[in-house]
Amino acid sequence: MAKKEAQDLTTYRVLTRQAHSVGLQDPLSFPITVGQYHCKVFFKPSQDDPSLQRELGGADIQIEFKSSETDLVRAAALGVSLIEDVLAGLSLVTGVPFDDVALVHLVDITVEASTPFLFLLTPHHAHSDEPVSASSIKHLQSMLAHWDHLPRGGRVRRVARLYWRMLREEDDTVSFQEAYMGLEALEPPLAELLGVPPGAEEVTGQCASCGVEYTRNRTVLNGVRAYMRGAKHPDPASSAEREKEWKQINKLRQDIFHSLEDICKIRAKSHNVLVAAAHHLHDAICCLSHTHDLESPTFRMRRGATQLLLKGTVEPGIQDTLEECRPVLTLKEKKWDPHPEHGFVPLFNIVHNGERGDIGGNWFWLRKPLDLASQADLDPANFESLDPRS
């Protein structure tokens, strides 16, 4: 198949932010090749004031590249990935501790008359709507008392902290690794509980040359595997699902720790397998803590609020230089507002002063994480305008 001609490629710009403030000594964009994409990159501190640069941090990072990708969501994810490669390499060169990258917008600047764009909004949700109940406090008191008196209570306590870290980690791959480290740390007490050898199982075989039979120890999380398979709580109806989850979790661990898969595939698998790993870790901690009524066949893992995308066009097209790093729209304020029908809903104060020309578009919920999504994963979002002029 012939390669797509250069004139058929789309020119994209992706604007992102990350939390560490840093700028360029020479404030000009620079060319770089990332993953066979010929790009131009520019970044600058998000704050102009030197004092605020240190107090609030932040840097705006923009990349320009050409691609045959026509799906705007996939193109945005590609741009973010290219920036992540740039920052990873730059961290090696300079030692700067760049933070996670967050998309601000994607614009398609191929046509001067009109600029298609995506503008991302992520409502910050830092409150649990359900208050801590009296029954939860009783479970807590019982659990911590057991940690103080169990022979391996210190190990269970350490694993509980891994579970806590796993819940607050936003990257699914890192979160999965913490969950697996927790399961691995529970191998000795789970093996003791279930009466199986810890850390290994006996495997018999036969020499291909002489036919002599032999027995060897194969490294495996014997106790964890037995617990996941239902040895503590046998249930024929769920045994097949438990076996499948054990294999998925074990395979993903091998892929990550031995670098057997590309990072893109790893992230997709982590997103799908993480909840199962978190569920088994949660129930194993509760089982060893003698709070068995907290173990459950269902599990809910809380994440942040669903992201919102504005997909639209700007007319006339955007003519900014790469160094301007000016978002399509300015987010002046965001908060949660009580709604008579839907409870608390995200409220955004978005400023458009006309400098960009005419902006039109529609709001969508992003059903998946950006790096795993496409335009097929956009669900129309209802919205209400509080602007009296609309």
C-alpha cells in the first residue's frame, strides 16, 4: 500500500499543561522527531510572575505535527503521547521532574478558513458524597485491632497502605502495579490461611532425553492464586470468572515487569484488569483482618469525575504562532453547583471575547480515558447556559 501523500496529511496542534514550571532559555519552538513524526515543540511557564512560577507552578507545552489520523480524539491522544516522549527524554537530559500531562485542546490548522478543535474540561471532584457511617467506624475499629494482634498484622497494615495509594493513583498502570505489590505481599499469610506452600508449587515432569521423572518447585503466588480461585469462599457459579481474572492479572504482571508489551497495549490492559486486581486485594485484606462481611462479590472502584469535551470549529481559522500557546477558550472558573433536578453538576465560566472569531460546537462526555478513546466514545452531554445573551 502506498504511503499517504504529504498533502493529504492533517496538521495538528496539541496544547497541554503539566504541574512543574519550566521554560526555554531561548524562547523559540524547536524541531524534533518523535516516533517518526516530525514535530515542532514549544513550552513556557504558565505563570509570568517569577514568584507565582515557584508558588503555583505549571508549564504550557504545545506540539505541532502532521498525521493521517482523521479521528480528532485519537489525534489528541497521539499528540499527548508525543509530548510525554519529549518530556521523558528531557527529564533524562536535564533532570527536570516533569509531571503528568493534561490536554487543554487540539486544533486542526490544515485549513486557514476554519479550524476544527477539541477543548477538554475535567471537573475536579474531591469530595465523597456518602458520609462515613457508624457501621464503617465499627469495621475500622475491628480491623485496626486485628492488625495490632495478628502474627502478620504488620504486613497486612503495610498492604492496606498500598491499597490506599492504589485508589488515589490516577494512572491505571501504576495503580495496577501497586495492587499487584499488595497481593504479592499477602502471599505468606494467604498461603498459611489456605494451607498451601507459599511462593511455589511442585511440578512434575519427564526428561526428554532419558525419560527420568523429576519434581521441581515453580515460582508462583500459590496463596494468592488459591484465594482468587475461591479456596476460602467456594462458589461454582463464579469459579470460571475467578480463574479468568487470575490469568489476566498474572499475565499483565508479566507483561509489565518484564516489558513484554508496548506501553499502549499495557495501558489498555491495565484499564480493563485493574478493577479485578483491586477487588481481590480489598477482599484479601478484609479476610485476613477478620472483617469478612466487607468481602463482596461486587466491587466499586471510585475514580474522578467524567471528562467533558467541546468539539467544534473556529471561523476564521486560528493563525497563532506555535509560541503563543493560547487556548481556544479561557476557563475562568469551575465549581460544582446545586441543580434542582440532577444534584450537584459541574459549572464552568468560559470566556470568549471574540478575538478567536465565531466559535461553535457541542459538548460530549468522554466515556473512556483519552488515550484509549476515539470519537465513537463520545456521548452527547446536556448543558444549560447561564449567559442571558444566549
